[in-house]
Amino acid sequence: FSISESISGKKMEYVYVDKNREGDHICYYSDLRKMKAHFPGWDITKSLKDTIEEIVKSWQNRIA
């Protein structure tokens, strides 16, 4: 949560629940070689920090 905290200026509060949420993906893939092989023109264009900045700004605009 350090990236979110540094961008928003707020400490993240959370509770860990050891239970799958309905609708969540059972698995995800972090090795993108196959994806890139099927879609050769595709690549990640935003960093994690940029993505979190967009989310924080969006929420700040919603609650303003």
C-alpha cells in the first residue's frame, strides 16, 4: 500500500479475510509472453504508479 499512501497522502486501512470473494478470478497470469505472442502489437503502456495515480484522482473527483 506504500504507493497508494504516497500518492493519496492517506494511510490505507484494510482487513484481511481468508475467503474468496464471489466473482473474483480464480487465477491470473503474470507471464505475458503468450499474450504478446497472440497480440504482437500489444504491450503494457502504463506503470503501476500511473495506474494508481489515475484511480486516486478519479476517486478524489468523485468525492469532491
